[in-house]
Amino acid sequence: MLKRYLDRISQSLNVQNWQIIAVQNLFSQQATIPFVARYRKEATGNLDEQQLADLKKSLDYYDELEKRKVYIIKVIGDLGKLTDDLTNEINSLTDAEALEDLFLPYKPSRKTRATKARDAGLEPLAIQVLRQKERIPDDAYLKYKCDAYPDFGSIRQGVIDIIADIISTDTEVRAYFRTMYYKEGALVSKLKSGVSDADKYENYTNYSEPIKRIKTHRVLAVFRGANQNVLSIGISVDEEMLIHYLKKKFLKGYGTTQDVVMLAIEESFKRLLHPSIENETLKKLKEEADDVSIKLFANNLRQLLMAPPLGEKRILAIDPGFRTGCKVVCLDESGALLHNETIYPHPPQNDIKKAIHKIQSLTDAYNPDAIAIGNGTASKETERFIRKIRFNRDIQVFMVNEDGASIYSASKVAREEFPDYDVTVRGSVSIGRRLMDPLAELIKIDAKSIGVGQYQHDVDQKKLKEELDTTVFNCVNDVGVNLNTASKHLLSYVSGLSSAIAENIVLYRKENHKFKSRKELLKVPRLGPKAFEQAAGFLRIVGGDNVLDNSAVHPESYNIVKDIASIKRVKIDNLMDTDISLNDDELNKLTEKGYGAYTIKDIIKELKQPGRDPRGESNVFTFNQQIETINDLREGMKLPGVVTNITDFGAFIDIGIKQNGLVHISEICDEYISHPSEKLHINDQLILTVKSIDTERNRIQLSLKDAKM
């Protein structure tokens, strides 16, 4: 199967045929993309994760295409209409749309006006008319009289129906129309009759925009309006141009015969071609908008998950609140809950003295390295309250994005972790753990609840879930996982590990204490050699028997490290304290043993910075303490902010108050950019200028043009 598509895949993805074959072989052996990208560079020619993902998508596409061809050949064969030429034509196709166009006339479930006319025996007459080689008198039509078609008028209409069907199923016609609708058509929307409340869609109640210029977020907005029965949508095209094309292609004769064909052309366009290609175009538009939006969501999620962790520190975490108080928890270095409390420093209680005393006693008792404050209701007031307290040592104060924390606190995962605590305590723990390790904590929450992206509820939910799961999977494996502290939820995202195996690892840990080596993983029930191969390089053991077990060096490459140590004449344990750059002679000694150059290079890089976290280090960010509400803002004011979400049209900024501000794409920089993500990333810390304030609609427009990034 693959040979048929090799050149096409090679050209579209700019990879070599041998690379495609190698990748397919690895995937057929259940190798994961992170594993292949990191540990099989020699086999693939150093293809990266994105290239591998694109290849997998392409291979899956052609695999499904082959299955579809087998089905279509069988169906047409069962109808007794399969010929060698048709079989060859089907097998030669490399495009799913072209394949479906070819299959359209043969679909067994297709019951149309044309099939009714064909069943009545009118097809020979229709073919004769379509050829337009001779005048066909009226009495020639009457030879085809039957119960379903009793007179000239009905027979003539049956002939028109068949010709219209022939025109509408012509593969060349459909390909041309498909191209013209997409390249020259416009997406249009109007307010549905009887709808009065359309404020949310005021820009789309009489809307038209060329498809080739339309932005993704406007497509999704229009489709949302249609799904809510507020808008009717369609594709506007140059009908005269398209009908002229059909005339040029199908009109060949003269007189009354040509008149019948002309009627069939008009009917084919209005009743068959336009509705069909319009629906196809709308579907394609929506799919492409979904893909762009999902990719944007995934990129934002990756940036959020890869936010720098504070690390294994003791944390005092606070979930702020007014009437119900602030929920306070103390966590140890591993994130375990040590203590929980509620304080009431804000209205209506205003028990400030008691709250100060309680916080001071907790910091004295549990010695936190940092305080994490959720950025929801009462966050600014709580931050101000905490910063006024005098501690007997330096304690950093962080504002933590708490989007989705309430989802986690009520989830099955949270109930399993904290069966004896209510949702408020669980939410506070989640806030503290997010500061310690955003990735490890956020994976417990449905990614759609985290609050990044655009129109996330309007896109294909299956595609969205698959893409977000893949993003989480890739992030976890990029960072690596501490085998002795990771939760089963985090372990389940490691290459090669299923949820069942992850649970078995945790159970093994409880029964046998900490893992001392990666090899010990093979003692875990259901974790066989294949799972070990895929997972071992992404699992870390701190303080284990082998120093390499706390690195990204795969156990299969430990012999390479041994040989490098031998060349450098040092022990492996001391290798990381040595200048391990290799000269040409030393490199040749290794490659002569069959070791790959890519693998050697990666090992050298890892040994120079063993266990390095690619996420960097967390740092404190402080909002303007004088700004408490939107009413405190003034045009031209400069203030700090953090990027919380990126969309097609701009970036949303947390400036320390309830309402986020928006930096429109036109206000990001002076030069032209096609998307905000070219300049901004989630968690970027910025200095912005307030451009305008709309207190009635709670909208804040910000600018970066005259502010430092």
C-alpha cells in the first residue's frame, strides 16, 4: 500500500522515501512519537516531533483511503458494474474527495429523481438527448410511456432529471466547482426570520466575506450563530460564470434537444450542484477553522503546561474569598497536605488580626518557601493583606492562575487523593501544587477547562480531545517524570505506559518503597520489555544506584556512556564533572563500534546538563498594587500584566483585577504580524499601556506599541 503513496507523501512533507518507510515500521512496532523523536534519530534521519506527527497523520489518511477503496470496489462489483478500467482508476486516486466523486453514481443508498427515471427505463433516451447529435421528435419520447411517466411532459422531466444527475456527478465538474467555490466564493450569513435578540451576532446579521480572506474566529462565530438558530449561512458564488462553464462543457447541439440539456444544466446547478458543493465548502471551512483553532488551543496549552515550576518547595497556598473566607493549606516539598485552615481577613468579617496571627503561626510551624495565591475572587485584596505581614524570613509571594481548580476539586481524581476533605481544601491544594509543578497538576484537569484558546466548545470535540491529549503527552515526555514521586495520572502520560501500568507502578512503589534503578521497572506487573523500551528514557530516579537513571540517557545507550568514560579515563559517576567534548578521533572510535552520531551528540549534551528541566525557573511577578478595579484605570496609564490567552485577534492580559485586558493584534507591535503568537506567549510578563476603558461592558483595551516587553 505504502509504495503507491511514497512520492506524494515525500513531496508534501519534504521527507525522503526511506524516512517514511522507517517511520512506518517504527509505528507498526507501537513506538510512540516522543520515543522515536528522541531515541531513534539514526533510523529516521533526525525527524522532529512535528515532522513525525505530520507523517503519522499522512500515513493514517492513506491507510483509511485504501480501506475505502476496497469497500468501493466491492460495492461496485456487487452491482455488476466493475470493469478493469474502473478498478485501475479507483486504485490510481490519491485524494479522498476525488474517490467519493467517482463513487457517487454507484452509491446503493442513493435514491433520487434520477434513479426513479432510470428504473423506469428512461436512461437510453436521456443519453440520446445529451449527445445532441439529432433532433428527437416528441413522439419518440412517448415510446417510453409507463405508469410512473404517463405523458410527454413527465417523460421529458425524467430525462432532464437523469441529465442533471449526470452533470452533477461528473468528476471534472465537481472538481472545478469545488475549486471555484473555495477560491472565489464568499461566506454569507443573515439573521433568521423571527429572531429579534441577536446582539452577540450584530456583526454577522448581514455579512459577506471572501473565503480566501476570512479569519478563523469569524468562521467559528458564524457557525456558532447558525448552531444557535440565530443565523442562516451559505456560500455566495458567481452563478453566471459557473453556468457558463456548464454550458461550454455540455451544450453541443441545436434546437429543442439543446433546450432540454439547457434546462438540465440549470436544474443540475440549482437543485444538485450548488447545494452539494455549498455544503462541502461549508464543511471544509468549518474543518479548517476547527483545525486552526485546535492548533492554537494546543499551542497555548503547551506554553501553559511548560511554565517554569518553582520545584520541590514547601508551600502555603490560599484560595481567596470574601464571605466564605480564604482557604489556607500547607504543603510539604512533595505536595502532600500537612494542614488546612480558614481565615477571614476581608468583609463582612474583617477579622484581620486573627488572620495575621494565624498566617504567622502557620509559617513558623511549617516553614513555607513561598505563598501561592489563587487569582480569582478577592485575590488582589488577599495579596495586599499577605504582603503587609512581617515574616521572620524571606517568603516569596506568587499569584497563581486558578482556572479549572474548581473542576479538579470536584473530580474523581481529587476525591481519590483527598477523600476526607471537601472541595475548598482540594482547590487550595491544587493552587499550591500548580506553583510547584504546573504540568504535574494541570494534567489532572480536562484541558478544555483551563481557559486558553478560542471557541473551544464550537470545534470538533473529538479532534480537540485528541490534539490536547497529544499535547499533554508530548509535554510530559519532554520534561521527564520522577519515577518515585509521580502520581499515577502523570505516569499514565509517559511513553509506553497505560493507565493500568501506571497504577501498578504506584502500587509497586507502596509495597517496595522507592525504585532504586530503572531495571527494577521490569518487576512491575504488566510492564514488559516493549513498555520498558518506550518508557525508561523518560523516567528519572533521583539518588538511585546508577547516576544515569536520573538523566535522559536511555538504558540501551549506557554502554556508550561507559565507552565515553573509558575514552576520557574517568568513572561514570565523575563523568558529569568532566569536560566531555569529543575530538574527531574520539568520535570515530565510538562510531566504529556502531554507535550513531545523533545518539552520541544527544548523550554528550545530556551529560553536560544532566536532568536539566527544559521549563526554566519560576520568578515572582507583582501587579500594580494601586489598581483594584476597572474604575482605577486611566487612559495612557502604564502597568504590568501577564498573558493568559492568545487568540487569532489578540492576546488577553491579566492586569491584577477581575477583568482581563485585550491587546488587539494591531496593538502588539509596529511591524505587520499575521498572528499574535508570532510575538507573544502564554505567561509572558509585560508592561502595557491602557488604550481605552469601557466600564459599561467591562472591556479594557491595551497596547504594547509604546511599552517595553
